[in-house]
Amino acid sequence: MSDRLAEPLAATLGARAAGPLAKMGLDSVDDLLRHYPRRYGEPGRLTDMDRLQLGEHVTVMARIASATVRQMRSRGGAMLQARVTDGRSELALTFFAKRPGALRPHEDKLRPGRSGLFTGVVSEYRGTRQLTHPDYVLVGVDADDDTEAIIEASRPIPIYPASAAVPTWRIQRAVRTVLDPLTEDDVPDPVPDEVRARLGLPTRLTALRSVHVPEDAPTWQAARRRLRFEEAFVLQAALAQRRRRARAQDATARPARGTDGLLADFDAALPFTLTAGQRTVGEQIAGELAQPWPMQRLLQGEVGSGKTVVALRAMLQVVDAGGQAALLAPTEVLAAQHARTLRAMLGPLAEGGLLGGAAHGTRVALLTGSLGAAARKEALLAAASGEAGIVVGTHALLGDKVQFADLGLVVVDEQHRFGVEQRDALRAKGRVAPHLLVMTATPIPRTVAMTVFGDLETSTLTEIPAGRSGITTHVVPAGNARWTERVWQKIREEVDAGRRAYVVCPRIHPDDPDGAQASTARGAGEFDEMPEFLGVDPGGDPADDGADGRAPLRAVLEVAEEARGLPALDGVGVGVLHGQLAPADKDTAMARFASGETPVLVSTTVVEVGVDVPEATVMVVFDADRFGISQLHQLRGRVGRGSDPGLCLLVSTAQPGSPAAARVEALAATTDGFELATLDLELRSEGDVLGAAQSGRASSLRLLRVVKDADLIAEARTEATGVVDADPSLEGHPRLADAIAAQLDAAQEEFLERA
């Protein structure tokens, strides 16, 4: 970044003007120039007043209909009341002062027929919506001279993301103050000259001027596209470098052994036939494991598509070749289940060295943070000696004391829970770079995979193995007592048929009557089971206490107690599972649920990923409208995993027509996870997917939209790959290298790996 762009706004604008901007996260010239307009007003196009909401902070473009000053008799002082219109509806503007003379400047400017931008909070007085003491700027009036006024009146007006302290036109003036003096030398362009020439793109400075001071709509539209391309290009160049670095590393080839190994014996004993997709992906992985450079592959698939079998076959190929495999899971519940599942699938093949075990079998070790000293020592020894060909664990696998005899493959489950540093910490435990297989059950649209997982080859499983039944989803209005009563009756019917039911709540503890527990029971750790990418709707606070008129969120402990007292569940065991339980208690709760001792399990979203109980047929989600689409899809995938059909009941408090209701209704309408994932991106801001929610800091992506900009991302990927292939270290492209370093430093690079 040039010295001019890095210059603090306090030095350029002065401390007084820079202070409010700093509160918006705008500290430098570059920050301000990348604070792009969110839309543009046209002088002849007025804001639709009917869409304004009470309490909303708005900026509207309207025409002045009238303005009068009068003395107030009841309270003393003077009031100016103006009316502005969009041609159909009106909005009042109200100003107060101690004497009429203080309001004359407003009256002089607010002349009927003039148009302007008016900003403030919408309130209501005697049935009329109004802005009290609004800030405003008038088109063609607030200019330095007549010529500038004429030009200004004909141009699109940039409207910025603003605050009550800094209205949009003050941001516009600040932008002009820093932008107007800049030269091409002041604004380094990370897009190389040859790429710009080939694609017909303007320089970065030209694009910035066109987006902030556009002559017409085509001007700012072309500038925004150029700046979106730049964001995609810098990101794709960083990913291209990662791909090259990975390919340049040495790895131990792990070719398939043939007909006399663990993998062959496992395949021969499989009680089902692999799907065509499982066979195809398996062949891809087998071929890459046989190469002397590290495999880097993302395996994604619908819930229940059989990713675990594909991963296990890859692990067995590595064990056959003399190596070990490590499976990293995000929670102890999931890690323990993976270990149980792998042992069950392998049977005698997982009992190497034990009485009754296969002659050339191996062992599956489990390593989690809650293991007792003796069990932990045994697991560490099994990994270090090579006795355990497969080691399953949580973050505990990353510990300094964990060693492997010959780590050949790292499998990362539910990648969105881990950052690149954790992934690389495990890979560093190999003598040479181990192969890498990343798994996710969160369906990822092609453009997201291209953008976020661009350093990994991608495989997708879309088929559901034979024998799986479908899942039916219904939305249940929370306020309909008869429907909610029917929910519990349906659970009883399923339990009587020998099946199981999950009941998911968004939090653990119920509200105190007086809210006294708010600071403890609902503290920051309360919701750590909700992954950031799949979290609750950004507009809804998980700790909502009903202040917006809705009932408080349902809690595990209150719902479990309620269920135990219901006549419909008389005699039915109700279990509880949440993140504050001790690990041993979590295991016990899951075991009792799986065995049918407590066939109803009231839980937080800790059951969201990987938990596999084939007898579970009902998933009830309370406050479903407060979860994201992807998370609801994951929860739904916990049922219908056996031969019996699944039923998902989404208990919702959302008002019809609201975005929250749209999410829930979309889930009920389809089970296509890729369709839902695309819709999820369209409904939510890109920052939730690629920004601060993922990396813990502001996103470097301001304009790029990974769903809408698919063609642009593909074009940027092609161009960036070509540049990096020709100049891997980017010595000949220092501006691009600087942009990567500035936007994607070592800590921020974590955001590349999450989705």
C-alpha cells in the first residue's frame, strides 16, 4: 500500500472529522476509499415513502412540498414543519428552536420544489411519520458554484453506509477530500498491466473515481465490476500460490496394495454396494494417494451420502502402504462416534494384535481432551508406535505430546470448524507432508468452493445410498397450541414404534423470571456450539428475552422438564445433551439415546453434525426461524438415516412474509442441500460467509458476491493462475504481492479455509 493510501484520516481530514469515521472502522485513506456506496440516488427518482419503518434510520430522496415556521403557544419557542413527498406519500420534517429567527436558514433552503437527501430516525406524531431535526443536503443547492450545482444535479448521488453521527453526504465530502488530489502513482494497482489490457479494465484510481463520483449509471456499474474483479483476482492469486506450494512439497506415495490388504478385506466384507459416486471419488483419491506429492482434496456431499465410507477406504489404503491416518473432528461427541463407527465398520480388522482380530488388522485409537491419564497414555503410545493405524481425535490431536510413527493422511471432518493453522499443525506431525482430505456435509455452491476452497480439488457425492428413506419437513406455527400438542403426540407414536426423536433448542438455560441469570446463564460460552458459518440469523440475538414482542427462545432444560410432564410422553425416557455437560455425561446421554433407554433427546445443536442413530426418525427444532438454512439442513440430516422415513418439524415464531419465515419455508420445500446453500448465500450478506464471522476480522471482500459473480470469479481464477504460473514468487508483480500481504496476512489467511 502506498504512503498516501496508508495515511491516517486524522492527518488528512483533521481529528474532529476523522473521529466519527474511526467509530465506523475507517481509519486510513484506503479504508475510506474502500467504503463504497451501497446504492445511488438519481435526482429525478424519489424514495418510496410507504416502505419506511418506524424506528429505522433512513436516508430518503424526496421533493419539498412545503415549509412553514410558527410560534409554539403551549411550550414556548418556535417550530419549523416541512413536508416532503415522493409524489404519492408524505413525510414530515420537524425542527425546534428557541426563537423563529434560528429556523429561518432552514426555511430559506427548504423551498417547495427542491429535491434533496434527508436523513434521520423515522418516528410518528399524531399518525404522521416524521424525521425530527433531520440532516439534509439539497440537490444543486449545497454546491460551491452554479456550474458545480448544475453538474451535481445531473449525476447519480452516491449513498454510503452511514451512521447517525456521519450522514452519507459527509462521507461523500470526506471521500472527495482524499480522492481528488490522488495521482496514479499514489494508487498502486494489483491487477497487472497486461491483464488490464487484455480485459479492457481501467486502472484502480480511475475505477475509484468512477465509483465515488460517477457521471452516469453505466460509469459506476463498470467501475464496481472492475473493483469486484480486483477482489477476486487478489484472492485467486493467493490460492494459486497455495496450490503451487502444496504441489512442490514432497509426500510419501501410498499406492493401493492390491488383493491382500486391509482395504481389499474391508471391501469384501461390505454388506452394501458402493454408489457410483463413491466408487468414482474413491478412484480419484486412490490415484492421488499414490503420487509423491500431497493430495489436497475437499470431499463434500449431502447429509447421509456416505462420505465416511469413502474416507475410511482412503485411510485403509494408507495403512496398507505402511502409514497412519488421523481423523480430526470438531467435538468430542463426534470424535467418539467416529471411533465407534470405524470400529464397527471394520469389525475384526480393527482388532489387530488382539485375540480374534484379523491377522493383518490394525487398531483405531481415540484421543480427546477428557480422556483419563491411563487411557490417554495408551492412546498416545498406540499413535507413536504405529500400533494404531487410525487415530481419531479432537483438537487434542494437535498437542505437542502427540506423535505418530508415520503420518500419511490427515482427514479433517467439518472443515468450517477449523482454521488453516489447526489443519497445518496436524499435518506438521508427519515426517513429510501427509496427504489431506477435507470433508464437509455443508453443501457448497460451485462458486463458493472456487472462492473459499480454491487450493483444494473438489469431489462431490450427490447420491444417497440405497436403503435410505426420504425426509418430510413441515413448519409448525409456535402459537398454534393444537399443532404443537400434535408434535408431542407424533413423537410418542414414533417412540411406541421403537424409534427415536431429537428435540433441538437454541440455548441451554431458561430465563430467570427477572432476568437475573442473563449475565451468567446466557454468557458468551452459552452459544459456542453454534458454528459461525451456520449460526443464527444475524438479525436475531440468541439471547433474545422477548423485548421485540416475541417469546423468549426455548431452552433445553425447560423443554426437557416440560416434556417429562406431558401426558403424551408418560413413561417415556427424556434425555438431555448440551455443551456444558462433562464429556463422560455426553457419551452416556448419547449411548442411552441410541439404545432406546431415553428415546427422546432434548439437545442443543451439538447433535448437528455427524451424530448417527439409524433409529432416529423425528427432528423437532424449536425457534427454527432463528437458525440459518444450512444449520437447519444439517439438523434435519440426523433423521431418516435408516430404513424408516424421517420427519422434521420446524417450530417457528416468524411472521409470514419475513426473511426468517422465507428461510424456514425454503427448507420445507426442498431437501436439495446445494439449492439451499445457494439460497442461504442470497439471503445473507457475503461478509457472513467470507468476512469477520469467519476470520475474526474485517473481510477484504467488499463488493464481490460469490453467487452472482460466478463468471467473474472464474475469469479471475484463470488470469491469476496464469500470472502465478509465470511468476510463482510474484517478484515481477510487487503490487499484487503487496495486496495479498495486506489483505490476506498469515492470520487472515484462515478465512480462505472456512465456509
